[in-house]
Amino acid sequence: MQIRVTATAAIAKKVHKNTGFERFINNSLNRHFSGDWGDISEEDAAANTSDPLYALSAYTAPDGVKIWIKQDYDVVTVLFPSEY
């Protein structure tokens, strides 16, 4: 299976303006794909672990900006929580 990673326009805009944010996104994606679900409840983490192809992870950048990574089978989307 080939995973396709996408980002919302707002995420792409912030990445374009801030290389540090781009590194944060890449690190967050690596964490997501390794099963480190970030800042979510134990219950949500357990659900992600039991079915990682339909997972939601959450991470907070050093500047306090929060992102979500939503996986729906072979499509992974990076977004801000307000965009969900």
C-alpha cells in the first residue's frame, strides 16, 4: 500500500513561511507513522493502535501551535484542529 500525505491550504501556507514549522510537521509525521500518537487520550491512543489505518494523532509545536494528523486508510492529512 502506498500512503499519500496531504496538507490543508492553511498548513501549506505556514510551512511555506516557516522552515521550522516544516521540520515540526516532518517530525510529527514520523511520530505518527511509528505509532507515537502525540497529545491524545489513552483511550484514543488505544483505538489508534488497534486500527492504525484510521488514526488521529495530535502534536504541539514549540510555539504552541497544534496540529492534527488524520489517517483514513491510505490518505494522511495534516491539518489544524479548527479545520476538522
